[in-house]
Amino acid sequence: MVNMYDENKTEHARAPVYIPFKTFLTAVETFEQGLPPTLDRSVWPSFSGGTQSQTLGAFKFLGLIDEAGKVKEPLERLVDAKGNERKGVLREIIENQYAGAIQLAEQNASFQRLQEYFREYGVQAGTLERVVRFFLDACEYTGVRCSPLWSKAKKTLRRTHKKDEAPSKVKTIKGKPTKSERETKFQVRTMQLQSGGTLSLSLSVDLMVLSQEDREWLFTLIDQFNAYGQAKDKE
């Protein structure tokens, strides 16, 4: 028996998009000043290495670039469009690349069925929530109709996500540091600015409790700081 969604999954052998939707929009806005013919990780220097790779994968899944990174016509249209026009172009892309999920929406399918659909791509449990969140955020942004049963589930997803991101309370017994406190490291680095003055970056964080968004933001900041220092050292 042929699964009605096999054709869609065959076209996209890679995993669906699982970067935050805001990160995707930022990646597109990067090219408003000029779109290169081929994309690679270096076109997003402000992103962390992991986010760069995930963004490339997202662009490939959405049909914006081919497997070699060559820019395709939908990306050109998306970059050239502005405001509501860009939303319209992105809507076409979402409806095309998520055709199976859109069919489920038209059937008023349950949220569980939507999750099962994405699991059929081989998406693992740790990534599934991010895949679903990107799709639902994209639908909300572009105006693509979703099953009414998905709206409530999306709110639950966000509440769970925020709860997971909440920093855990550190308990101390008679002044003795806990394991979490011992793992927290404090570092300071200072560099000389080209125009005069100095800039210091201090870090005191437990990497084990950082949320995905905080990790991406933190390592992006560190990468920018180090890149500036390395460029200055070469002068």
C-alpha cells in the first residue's frame, strides 16, 4: 500500500527545518544587500557553527538552494520581496514543501497525527518539537491555514518550551557549592579596540542548563569577539 505522503518525503530526503523561525527570517534578511550565487556556512558569520549548518539544511529542505548550495529561483524571489509580498512568497514555499502537512490541516487532523507525519521523515524525539514549532510558526507568519486542533497544542508547546528554559534553582547546604555551581566557570577576556579603548567580555555560566536559543546567542557572541581579535592580531 502506497502512503499518500511518500512522494513528498521522497523529494526531501533530509530532515525538515528545525531552526527557530526567527533565525530563518534573519538568515533571509542577510541577503537584502546582495545575494551570492552559491551559499555556504560563511555567508552567516554572526551565526554559531552549528546554526550555520542547520540553516544551510533548512534552505535545502525548503528548496531555496540545491545540494551544492547553488541559489534557486524561490530564494531570489524571497529576498527581493518586501513586507506582505515576502510573506506571500514564503507562503507558496511552505505550501509546496510541506504539502503533506497542509493536507492534514485541510482534514482538521489531530496534533498527534501531525507529529506522526514528521516522524515519518525519521525525525527523532529531541528534534521533533523544534520541527513542529518551525512549521506552525511559519504557518502563523504566512497565514497558511492549520487544523484548529493545532492552535491549542502550539500554546502548550510554547509553555513547555519556556518551562524547560527556566533556570533551575541552585540549593546550597551550609555554604558548600553544589555540582552545578562547581561546573560554572568565570572567565574574562579583554581586547584593544582599533579606534581606542578596550572591550572586556566576562563569562560566568553553567553550559549544562543553557537553553538552545541561549547557547546559539552566546556562541555567536563569542565567535564574533574571537573573530575581531584574530583579525586585529593579523594586522
